[in-house]
Amino acid sequence: MNAISRRAVIAATAGAAGAASVAGIALAAPASADQAPDEGCGSGVRWPDVKRQLAAVNPHVTAPIQKVVTNKYTPGMLLGNGDIGVVVGDSSATQQTFHFGKSDFWGNNRKTTNPLVWQNSILPVGALTVAAPGATAAPTGYSMVTDIGAAQVTTVLPLANGTLTLTSWTADHDNVLITEISSADGDADLTLNASVVLPVDPAYPSASGATGGALWLTRQNNAVGYGDVSYKASVASATVLMDGSLTADGAFVLPGGGEAVLLTVFRSHGQDLSDPTPAPTPDDLRDQAIAAATSIRGRWLSEARATHRAFWTDFWTRSSVVLGDSQLESFYFNAQYVLGSGTRSGVHNPPSLWAAWTTNDTPNWGGRYFLNYNEEALYYGAFSSNHADLSEPYRRMILNEVAWQRNITHGAGYQGTAFQRSLPPFHLYQTPPAPVPVAAAKNYTKLPADQKSNGTFGALPLIWHWEYTRDLDYLRDELYPLLKELDAFWRDFAVWDGMRWIFQHTSAHEGGDDTNPNLDLGFARKVINTLLDTSAVLGVDADLRPVWQDFLAKLSAYPTGTYNGVTVFYTGEIIDNPGLPTTFEPGNQPINMEGVIFPGEQCSIGGDAMLLQYAINSLTQMNSWGVTPGGNSNNGFCKEFVIAARVGWPAEDLLQKLKASIAYLWRPTNNTVFQGGGGVETTGTTEALNSMLMQSEGGVIRVFPCWPAARDASFTLQAKGAFLVSAAQRAGAVAQVRLHSRVGGDATLQLPWSSGSARVVDESRGGRVPASVSGGRVTFRTIANRTYRIEEGR
């Protein structure tokens, strides 16, 4: 995206209050109460069924949430539309506070104060508190609930002189927080107060005030005067009382038994300091926010409710899982809610460590994008859950970043593109640099990072987008050129030792100088194998296919060794890292299998039996299951269980281990999993459950490949090849499988029954479909937008 089109996207968010979209977010049509919108996916998922599941797993507290303000993943309840993030929670029982974040509000924060060090960081916008001044809390009756099906938070404040109820949600077609306030019938009139609060930090110029019945605040980042940030960002919010007016100090009267609506509108702008285009001032943004807020009337609110309901009905009915376990479903659906609230197609920036749910000016690690796992893990379960569209901002960021990373790589004397480990989104607002030639001499110390796997790690969600959607235009125009860049680097970085290609001077963990990490070997194979497949699809680079095949044939094997008498995967062949000097790490996160098993996806159920046994051995000897201190619970939650599912760990034992880890890391205030080494990426462990229900590796769809036979379950999930697959297991048996083909092509299903027979029926047109049945599998040709039923029989 060039600078002009970026400004156009930014400008879209500053439109009239009644605008139909924000920053290009695609909206679903409003749905009825009992039907999902017909968006052509053929999911067959019924909204009433999903709604009942969601209602059973809503976060609910009966006392105020403590320590909402944090520099990590907040325990507050969460709202968001992918561009704005709202954290709801207050330690007092007579008020409620809403902390605001914005995806494009970034600058620097103070990492330490002596000496003063700054790091790139996402920053909070400010907060709104709604209070009943002087009120006394009743001893019982306090309640906060997140209705994840409707994406709203309802707080009940029982006061000595009445009951105050606040229901809040974020609009999906504009950056607006709506808070609907009511009191119970028979209550007396109640004077309430709304106040906006800014963090006090002179590094970020800010202001607040009241104008024409609106409370407003403005903030700027610290692009001038602190650190090296060249990105200038400003943000403003305006809070108004709909169809009324706030006093200068934010007071308003809620009639007994009556209702009131507070609206908080956000406007922001960001651009590089080198951009000569005049930028709106904070006061300009304030005025835009006030004008938008004061123009909202009942019709806008009604349309916003319909759009909000339609988006979330569509979101929840794109896929389904029925697990028969309340703990697992609570984790699963609340993690999906974080995904749907934290990112949307077309928003300014993708979510980083904390998404836009920042509550103070010093978020840990700056809340930046970490490409050595954290950033990608958010999307681990997105594609199989039929939410590929939500990765769009992330894909855009990675593709945009290539120009800068390529030049650093070329400057170090290497072909192609390697990536740095951590980055902010500032390059999205800059004109990409012209390419530079490859330096004459190689110097690995000048490469973007010690971990050479970062570039491919960053590309994995982009590869999955192709594998799950089969979008040919995307493949040709966006993914394939990136794969060629990554391949050029891997083959140029490899060293021939006389017998094989090896990777030297790279790092498994951060800070090492290692040889042949499992990550690098698996990721290089992922890139080249994907190129072999996609070059044939596109009909290009036939001359390179023998080169790629020869490189793969001579690439080093995955490093292994003996531990407790069995063969296990090593983290690397040689590990030279002062922090983690060993090649096998019991109790740590399983990065020794990320390259070969997941997310590298070079072996899974049905694959190389020897590699699968090594993985089982490694999992057994590491005993890393997210329930003890150390790497297994600090960064391992998103890794251990997906890897185990992909290699066929005993299913009931795996479920019990996952349930134990969820319990160990659980936060009942917002029903999320918290691990010390990151934030919203714990969402990605949904892929562990999806992979237990269905896998689609190696061109073969497997239903219930790692699910206990004694547990009933059902699902509708997306398979690679752009197939939406539904199946149910009852009393250990699967009667049929439904497959909806999005784009056509051959489908292969591992038969979930032992007879080895199958018939395929075209449910869209009727009639039997020719199919080949062999070796316990059925293969048949599909036509786009048709649904097929596969059942036992000849």
C-alpha cells in the first residue's frame, strides 16, 4: 500500500457518524434472531445452537475486578472492533471505568528511568469513568458479565438508593463506544458523573476539557524530542450524552426507571514525519470527534445495533465446535471472542502483544510485533475456524515490511529477505525504499536478527491464507513473490559442508549462535515445498523445481539425539547460547518441534512414522504441559498442545493435559489464559482443539484424528483446499461427513469407518458423484459452491 492509499484508509475513519464502514471493514447484512446471514459459506451452522453454547461460557464476576491497569494482558473485560480496544473494569462498586486503546496510536515508552531508555510502543488513549458520586454500594448484587455472543459488557451497580445498569459495546461500522445506562423501576432520579482521565506523562502532549456538552481528550505521541520515532500520531475522543447535554464537569441526571446513552467517538491520525501532507492537529481531531458524536441520533444507534448484531452472528456461525466439556468450550469460545474483537480486515494496524487493550504508558516489551512466535500465534486457529479474513491487517504489514528487510539483508551480502525479530508498524506509514544491491561480501552479523527463522515465521499466516482459501489472485500477486524472497535467502544462507546443506550462525532461542536449529530446517522446507506446489499451480518457474528438489534432498536432517534411552528432537545440532546452552530442554517450550511439526507442518498424523515417534518421545521426555513454572507455561501454551495433536498423542490424555493447563493459567475475570511471556496469542491454542477434531495436512482430510472415541463431539471447520467440513462422532462412530467446496478441486478424505467403502452424494444437485476409494481413503472431484455428503456404502 503506498502513502496515498494509506492516507485514504486513515481518512475513512474520520467520516460522518452515519458512515457505513470504518477503514474498509467489510460488514455483514443484519440477521434475524434465528438465522445466520447467508454469506455463501455453506456452513449450515444454526445461530440458536451456537448462542446457547456461548451463553454458558460468558465471563461473569460478582465483585469489582482488581488490578485492571497493568503493563501486561489486562484481567479487565474486553470490547473492540479491531481498531479501538476498550478494557472495562474498576475496583469500586459505585462506578465503572473504560480504558481506551487505538491500533494506530504508537510512539515510545520509558523502558527504564535510570538511565533513560525508550522503546517503540503502542500507547493507551485515556479512560472514561461513569460514577454515582456520594453513593453507597449495597452489600450484594454487584455483577459484570461479558455477553460474548452479543459482544457487550453489562455491569450492575447495586446502590443503597437504587440499581444502576450499564451495557456497553463498540460499533462495528465506526469507532464509537456506546454505553446504555438504566435504573430500575421505582428508583429515584440519580445524578451521575462522567469524567475523562488522561495518563499524566509529559512525554505525550495531552489535553482534556468540555465543549458544548461534550467531554473530550486529545493525546499525541512523542515523535519529536524522545527516541527515534519518525511516526507522528494524534488521537482524540469525545463523550456526549445522546439527546442531552453533560455539564462542564460531566454531570447528568438519570431519571428513576429511565435510560440514558453515553457515546464516545474516537478520531485519530498517523503519518511519517517526512510526509509533506498537512496533518490534522489534535484540536482538528477533537472537533471531528465532537461533531460526529453530537450528530448521532436514534436512527444511527438502531442501525449500529443491527450492524453489530449482524457482524457477530456471522462471526459465530462461520464455524462451530461442540466439545461436550464446559471448561474446554469456555476457553475455546472466549479465545475466539478475543480474536474477533482484536482484529478486523481493513483496520489501520494488526493487533500486537496486547492488541489495543493497553491500560498504561509502559506496556511490557512495548506491545510490539514479535515475529519469533507471539504475533503469528494469534492466527493459529483462525484459518481452520474459517476466519481467514481477520488476518488481513497482519498480511498487509508483513508484505509492506519486505522492502526494508530486503535492503538490510542485501546490505549483509545475502540474497532475498530475512526479517528482524521485533518491529513497530511505522513502515506502514512510509514510502518503501528503493532496492539496494547485494553487498559483495557476506557478513552474517549485519543480518536483521540472530534468529534467521523470523521471516518465514512471519510468512506462515500468509501461507495458510492461500492453503485454506485457494485465492489464486492473492497467491500470484502477494504470496508467491514473498516466497521467492524467502527461498532466495535460505538457499544463499545455507553452507555446503561437502555432504549436505547446513545453517550456521543462526539462533534457536534468542541470543544464540547455533547450527541447524529445528526451526530453520523445518521453515526452509515449508517455504520450498510451498513453492514446489504453487509454482505448478501458477505454471511458473518450472526450471527452478529441480533446483528446489535437489536442495531439499541435500538439506540437513532434523537434529536428534538420545535422552533417557530414546531418540528425541534436539533444539539444534549445535547450541551456543549462554542463556540456554543445551540441545534438549525438559520443562521448556517445545521449539525443538516447531519447525518439523507445528507451525512448520512438515510432518503430522499419516506422515513419516519415525519422525512421529521422535516427536512422541520428545513430548514424553520434556513433560512440558503448561502446568509448572518455566518456559512450558511462560511461552509454551500455544505450542505444546497443537504439536501433540498433530502427532497423535493419546487423545484422552491430551485433553486432560490441556484442561489442566487451562486451569493453571486461567483468569475468570475475562475467561482468558494468561502466560508470562506474552498476551493475546494464547488465543492460538484453539488450533489444538481444531486439530483434534480435524486435520487436513498432506492433502488428506481426517476427521476426529486425535479425539477420544468415548467422547461425543461435532464440528464445522475449514480444511486446507478451501473445503468447509462438518462431522459428528456419536458413541465412537461417524455416520457421515459433509464437505462444502468453495473453489472446486479434488478432495481426499481418510474414511472414518473401517469397512473401506464410501459413496459420495452431491447435496446441491442430487445424485451420486464418481469417486475413487483406495487404502482407506476416498478421492473425488468437487465443483465450486457445491456441498457433498460422504457416507459408508458402495
